Amino acid sequence: MSIDAPGAAAAPASSPSPTRLPAGTIGRYAIGSLGTGGFATLPGLVLTYYLTDSLGVAALAAGVVITLAKVWDVVIDPVIGALTDRDLARHGTRRRLMLIGALSLPVLFALTFAAPPSLGPVVGAIWVFLAFTLTATAFSLFQVPYIALPAELTPRYDERTRLLTWRVVVLTLAILLFGAGGPALRSLTGDPVTGYLLMGIVAGVVIALGMLIATTVAMRAVAIPTDAPAESAPNPGIREHFAAGIRALRRSAPFRALLSTFVLQALATGLMLAGAQYIATWVLHSEDAVTFLFVALIAPALFAAPAWGVLARRIGKERAFAIASVVFAVAALTIVGVLWAPGDWIYVPVGLAGIAYAGMQSLPMAMLPDVISHDERTSGPGQAGSFSGVWTAGETVGFALGATALALILAVTGYVSSTAGQAVEQPEAAIAGIVVSFSVAPAALIVLSLLTLARYRLRRADIETA
């Protein structure tokens, strides 16, 4: 029975077809990363810079704004995870929340970049905080059930690698599209105010389209028979929804190890992502150089993602993941050389980091369904949403703290904020802080993540035997 058949009864989440996934299913699921990649990339790339260099918000205050918005995600994501599990149990589908998120996001995303600089930095900071918090909520309504789907689409160890490999191929395309295209759209009008607004509108629409296509992979809603017994238990509240995610974290040691690793790496990549625009402006002396940085990062990753999948099938996902992490750390550390010799050579280590980044994205996401399947053997099926809710919250924390760490480094080193069109000079300490945040700090975080990855014990035999 196809999971995409309209009106068909949904198969239990724990009993998907053992055959290879259809190419159409893989393609539509992967296109969802056009939305997830776009949302993860563009705000991380330009939002701090938008606050400090367009709205005149102090660097430390900009970091607080972004961090507070992400703290809300940490609270709401486990709740959304429990809600999507409840939707699956009641209606046989996770699609409802995915649709709500996809349809509401484009308007909220555009509003985030619509704050008039004339209102002053205080109003601008409040405006961005409120709009971005609502945007992040809409994104979570899609993202949490989206991440839960792979465990239900296939039980096979290598098929999950195949599914998530192609998702990361689209993810890298999305990073390239939004990382290069976003700043290009911003520059199109010649005016930063209207440029940011144009970027927000176009990017929001493209993100929503990718999300809407991915919702078609979720199982269709199943009609509940009229003679079905009514639920005797009362509807759980927010506290119970949140507790479901915490229970998943407590009972699964593989999940704790994998999540800790992913959060540390999200912090490292989030720090580099937030710092890329500053590297382009103050080290390479060209705002447009951020486009070339993203091309150097993503172009190699497009070819590397399938290669990491092949390597994982030969030596195991966890070993391939460790190799990718080491390569990324070495490449990031090399970039510190631009502090003494700035130049175009920076694109070489950035490209090497891009090759590693493809593995650092696809492999842990392919390992997450294995963790969920492992938990199902003792705790029962239908709880993938609880895992994905905590996972999304952790990823959100990592990326948010990346922007916060950058803001702290900028504040400590004396970075000078400005409003749109205002020319300023940065002290040498601020330039050094920008370089360190793009090289030494991310490399150190990746080394820490290898320590937590060493505690991940699941292997191919654990999944295939089950």
C-alpha cells in the first residue's frame, strides 16, 4: 500500500514497506529542504548584520534579540513534537501542522526584514524580535513533523541514508540559493531598506513552496469510524507535551549522544554562518564577497553528499560522521591565516569545509531514524514527533547560540555598529574577533563534538537485526 494514496488507510508507523523508497517520495521529501535550508541559512547569514548595520542596534543587543527568539523555539518545539504524534495517532497523518507552518511563514518572514530604520534601534530591535519569533514558530510547525517522517517512511538502515543523502543535496542547493541569492536580492534595489524587504518577500515565498511540496509525503488523513470508541483520557496539556520530549531524551542514550554532537556542531556552523558577512565586509573588504564564500562552501558539497552516503554504507554512518567532523575542524582552523594574510586563498579551506559539511548534515540526520527505531523496540511506535521536537529544539539552540557567540565576540572586541548608509571604521581587535569567530572557535567546538560522538553506540547490526 502506498503511503501517498489519497483516502487509503495509513499503515502503522512502525511497519513501513521494506522495499526501496520510490524516487518520487525521496524527491518530494528532499524538496522540503529548500524550505528548511532557506530558513536556516538566510536569517543566520544576514539577521545579525541587518540589526547592527541597518537598524543601528548594538552588537550585544542584537545577540540578545536573536537568542530570545530562539529560546522560544526551545520551549515550543517539544510541544509541537508531542502534538504531531497526537495528530498521527488520531488522524493517521502529521500533515496538519506542516500545512499551517508552510502557509503562515512567508508573510511573517517578510515582516522580519520590514522594520523602518527611521523608527530607531529600540523599535527596530523589538520589531525584529516579535516578527522573527512568530516566523520561527511557523517554521517549527513544519520542521518538527518533517524530521519525524524518515523513521516512518522506511525501516532500512541504508535506505534512510539514501533518503537523507538526497535531502542534503537539496539542502546544499538551498544554502547556495539563499546564501548567494539573498544578498544579491538585497543589493538589487540599491537601497538597503527596500533591498531587505525585497529579499524577505521573495525568500519567504520560495521557502513556503518547498515546504508545501514536502507535505505531500506525509500520509493522508484517515477517517475515524463513527463507531470508534471515544478517548477516555483527557487531552494532555502543554506540560505533558513538553514532558514527552524530555522522557525521550532521558531514556535513549544513543539519542543523547547524537543530539549533543549535533548541537555542538550546529553552534560551530551557526557561528561561521553568522560571521560570513562580517568576513566579507571587514576582512575581504566587499559585502558582495559573501556570495563567493557561499559558492566556495556549497559547490563542493553538492558532489560530496552522495560520496558521504557511499562511505557510510561501507564503514558505517558513525565512522563517516567522525571523519567529516575532523576534516571540517582542520579546514576551519586553517582559515585563521587570513588574520595575517587576507586574500582569495580563503576560498580553498572554505571549500574543504563545504565537503565536510555535507557529511555533517546528512549522516546525523540519517542516524536519527535509527535512534527512533531503536527506542520503538522498548517504548512502542508513534513517538517520532517527541524525538524530532527535542532534536529541532537542540538544533535551534545551536544555531542561535552561534549568533549569540558572535555578538559577544563583537561586543568584547569593540565592534562599531552603524545605520544603513553610515561609514565607520572598525578597530583591529574587532577584525581579529571576526576572524577568530570564523576559524578557531568553530574548530574547537567540532573537537568537543567528537567527544560526545564517541558515546554513540548504535551500529548497523543493531538496526538490521531488529
